[in-house]
Amino acid sequence: MYHKLQYISQGNTIEKQLYNIHDALDSGCDWIQMRFKNQSAKNCFALAEAVKFLCEEYLASFIVNDNVYLAQQIAADGVHLGLLDTKIEEARAILGNTKIIGATANTFDDIQNHIENGCDYIGLGPLRFTTTKEKLSPILGFEGYHAILQKLKENHLDIPVYAIGGVTSEDIDQLMEIGLHGIAVSGILTKTDQKEKLIQQLNEKLYANVVI
Ligand SMILES: Cc1ncc(COP(=O)(O)OP(=O)(O)O)c(N)n1
Ligand SMILES: Cc1nc(C(=O)O)sc1CCOP(=O)(O)O
Ligand SMILES: [Mg+2]
């Protein structure tokens, strides 16, 4: 089973990224997506190598945003691809069947296509407006999530779906009730000065109804 909480990293420098990722790991986060936009290949490689090492130390999963070849090069656990990024089939051919391939969706049709193309999980968003990403897709709100998750059920389509985009702790109960598998967050975890407390709170809510 995939973890229910994914931290999407922030920071405009290698140092800031590493600080934020290390802090998230040290505070109990067990899944990191390295998102380092508009950077040179050299900087991305240097950061990815360091994050890979850190995630191994903390026994956390590590996926790379956008860059399939970087994920392959450093033997990350996988990659997250958006609607305009490398095609899932292409990424699967490069990474093989053991790696995680996540894909962004905003509609039921996006999810259906991603499933047909062999992705492992869906990042469905945005829940609401967020400043973390530019050029957001149309906001879904809880109603949008409910409609899409219902349609997945009706069509017997089963894949872990993560809510993304302005998600906070207060949203979790409702999102779980709707049928989301988990959440992917960036801003709230980067900004808080009480990371351990927040991660514990998020996980308690996310795993509240999981029977082991
Ligand atoms: C878990 C998760 N879901 C969605 C996204 C967004 O990916 P994308 O649309 O490619 O946008 P960028 O993150 O590349 O700006 C994500 N990264 N993670
Ligand atoms: C990276 C990303 N993708 C989104 C989408 O809707 O596809 S929203 C988003 C930003 C998530 O960060 P925060 O938790 O700070 O809102
Ligand atoms: Mg992308």
C-alpha cells in the first residue's frame, strides 16, 4: 500500500530544498517528491543525489517531479508526471515495472487514460487555489472530487487517488469520506515551524480508518 502523505518539496536553491526535505524526513514524513523547477541539469542532479541518500537513511520513498531520466539515473523510487510531461507509456518503458509512476489529473477522463496507460497513482487537483503552482487547472472543490470518485466507482476503476492543491489538515476527514487514498502537500509542510506535530496530526487523520 502506498503511503497516504506525500511531501512535495519547495526551495529555490539546493540548500533550501535540502533543508526542507531533511526537516520533513526528520519530522516523520515517509514520502518525498523532489520538485525543483527551472534549474540546471547539474543542480537537479546534485540535489537528487543528496535527496536519494537522505531518503535511504530515513527509509522513505523518493520520487522525482517531471524528469524521468533523472529518476532513472539516480535510481529513485519513481517519478510524478503532469498532463504535459513525458507520456506514461514512455516513462514505463524507461523505468520498468518496479518503479512508481504518478500522474496528474483534473477530470475523470484524465484518470481513465492514466489507468489505461499503466500509472500507479493519481494526483487529482486542485482542491482549491494555491500559490505553489502556476497555471492551475480548474478548481475541483469537494464537489468535483465527489463526482469524479463516484464515477470511478461506477466504472469499477480502482487506483489510489491523492488530493492536491491547497489541502490542509481540516480537509482530510471529508476527503477520506469521499474516497481519496491520501494527500500531497507542499506549502503547509514547508511553512510550519511545528512540522513534527503537523505530520503526526495529518497521519492520524489519514490512517484513522485503516485496519491492519
Ligand atoms: C502528487 C502530485 N499531483 C500533481 C502534481 C502536479 O504535476 P504537474 O501537473 O506536472 O505540475 P508540476 O508539479 O510539474 O508543476 C504533482 N507534482 N504531484
Ligand atoms: C504541484 C501542484 N499540482 C497541483 C495540481 O492541481 O495539479 S496543485 C500543486 C501545488 C500543491 O502545493 P500546496 O500544497 O502548497 O498547495
Ligand atoms: Mg510536471
